[in-house]
Amino acid sequence: MKKIIYCLLLPFFLMQCEDEPDSEAQEQESGCGLDTLFNREVGGAGDTDGYDIVRLDDCSYVGVGKRSSRPWIMKIDEAGNELWTRVFEEVPIPQGNYGSGHQSATALDATTDGGFILCTSVSTNHPSYNSTGYVIKTDSMGVTEWITELPSNRTHHGKDIIQTTEGDYVVVGTWFVSSAETSQKSAFMARYSESGSLSWIEHYGGACDEDVFNAVI
């Protein structure tokens, strides 16, 4: 059985399972037995956007995004029923000269201890907001274990994050080399320990307006 999963940049997720000729053998191997198409709206109260989603070994799904201007994580079962949801109230809503901004969880990876690692991106680069993205580690229920800021000398936006084979974490994204008025961007890659300490960070490019790392494998 081939599993195809879509994460829409709208306040809902769409999951689809399709049959192939050898679906019975693949079904036995994966242990997932649902052959349906379903659509679940998960917006709820407040503005909600979904940015990334992963399927777990038990055939459930965990998605991340933004709800009420803060990072948000949610788990649903194979049929799309909500198992738990959480907004990270510990992450402050950016405030600056142009009103309120927001923080969005843009990517996640399932970790070997059964939890999740997330990165976030902030909606504004203006220096008056003095804001940057975060790396968030949770347990299997989405409860925060630790939170650490990406470097705050300039606004850093996390775009993707993984757990490495050594057990620590690598996050990539973009940061603003100079002020928001110039919109000059540079790509970055950073490595964090299992406890959330910054091991190293490297910046790349900066000669053009769109130097961004969007994914890490």
C-alpha cells in the first residue's frame, strides 16, 4: 500500500491512501490498514495554518504550524481523529512598531526517544520586534522538554530540522544579513546538542536576495 500525504498551507490537513497491485504485501509490512480518503478541518479558534506533517509507525500523524500567532503541534489517528493538540504558550508573540507578528512551527522530525523536534519562523524581520525563530523539543505527547532561540543578533527563520544519527539536531533556514529595509538574506545551518545547546552555526551566501536553505536530509 502506498501512502501519500499532503500538508496544505491552510487550516486543515488532507491525508490519502491509494492501492497498488501489491498492496496486500505492503499493508502487511507497514501494519497500516486504512484505504480511505478523508478531509479534516482542524482550525478551531484563532488563526491556524499547517506547515509540516509526518506519519508515525503506528499510522498516526503529527502536524505542526501556527495557531493564535504561536507555534502549534497536533496529533491525529489514522482516521483523522484528534488525539491531542498543543499551542506553545512559552513562545512570545512578536511585538514591534507595526503591531503584533506571529511565530510558526515550520518543520518537525520524530526523535528516537518517541518525541519530536521542531523549528519555527517569525513573521517579521523589522528590528523593532527583536525576534527570532526557535528550536523546540517535546515528548511523545507534545509537552515541551526544552526551548532554545535561534541566534538573535539578526532574525533567523528555521525552515527544516532533523535528528542526526548521533542523536543531536541540525536546523537550516534563512537569516537577514542586514536590516529589514534591505531584505538581503543569507542561508544558515546550525547544529544543536540533545539538550538544546548550540554546537555550531554557519552562514552561506548573502550576495543576492534569496539565499535560503529550505531542507536538510
